[in-house]
Amino acid sequence: MTVNSVTRDAGGFVTVSGQIKNTGDKGFGNTAPWRGNELNASGVSIAGVNLVDKVGKKRYYVLRDTEGRCLCTTGVVIIEAGQSVPFFAQFPAPPANTTDVELNFPTFASTPLKISG
């Protein structure tokens, strides 16, 4: 997984975007842990990711629309060998003075990130 940007957007959101690449020689289909505790509104998604502000001791979950669908990448079922798949997820923005967070993406190691913007 590569994170390309972590941007504080106007309107009080933080958008994380990047790429997930399957560097193996077989298709990767274990994406179910990425979904989180979905109520089937988003289906196959990365709604299980979250941001953690360790200093502020707060966890931020992926935002939802009025229908309960995540504001994140959906439809990733299998990543074929050598394939890269873009991803994004939007979160409520932490306070303006918070610039360091940690990305928790199920099946990957936690990753420290710096918010820009």
C-alpha cells in the first residue's frame, strides 16, 4: 500500500488516497477485513479503515452519506497479480492543530501520516 496524499479539505474533511498493489504472483481476494462493520450499504469497500490522533486520543471513522454508504473506495473484490488499485477514504477532520495521525487499514501495518492543507 502506498499513501499518495492526506489532505485537509474545505468543509472539515480529511481525504486519504493512494494505491494498493498486489506484488504477489496470485490474485489477492482477502478484502473482507477492509469492510469493517458494514450494514451492507457500501458492500465491498474499505470502510474498515480509520485514522487515529494519538495526541488527542481520538479515532476517526470513514464518513457516510445520507444512505449509509461510505465515502470511500468500493468494489475491490480481487486484486490480480501485479495489479494496482487506487483507493480513497474521507474522514471528519481532526482539529486544525493536529497534523500527525496514524492510518489503520486492516491487514496492513499501521502507518503514520502527516495531514497537509
